[in-house]
Amino acid sequence: MCPAIGNVFSVGNANVEIKKFTGGIYIVTGENDEVINPQYVADFANCALNGDAKDVNFIIIPDCDHHFTGEKNGRILSRAPFWAFGTDIIFPHIVDSCKLYDDELLSEL
């Protein structure tokens, strides 16, 4: 979900460094992400696929922005760690998810 890219920029080229990673990689972006262009994320995933990673999973979530706005996207975000580090094999998967925020309360802010 792109938190590491910013750190890699300060120490090297992310596209070069991702090719060296040998573990499993899970990359998620929203199709409407206004901060990190989804095409850039797709290119990053392709670099990973052409590298040493043992497994690369790349998902573009429809109707999703950078902040995972909306109840459905919030529920997807709440399950993401189970997909990347747990036993979920289907992503996005919102069964047993939790509602991260209330859109009505956010609109009042």
C-alpha cells in the first residue's frame, strides 16, 4: 500500500531496489489515487515481477482513492494485513472486516 516507496527514494531507486527483494510482495493501489499515480504503482509491480521476489501480488481497487474513502474501501483496508501477512487468499475481502470511519461524521468536519 505504498508506505515504503518514500523511504526508498531517500536511499536509492525504488525500481532497482524492489528487484533485489526475495520475499513475498503485496502491492495495492486505488484506481482513483490522486497522490500516487496507479500507473506508477503498476510499473513498480512489473519491476518486482522481473526481480527476485518469490511471489508478487498486485491489486488495483476500483472506485478507491488514496485515502480509501468510503465504507467499502475502509473495510478493504482493514483486511489488507490479513491478506498480506495472514491466511486470507482473496483480496479485496470484506467479510469479518471492520468499519474504520463513518463517512457521515467525516462530512461534518
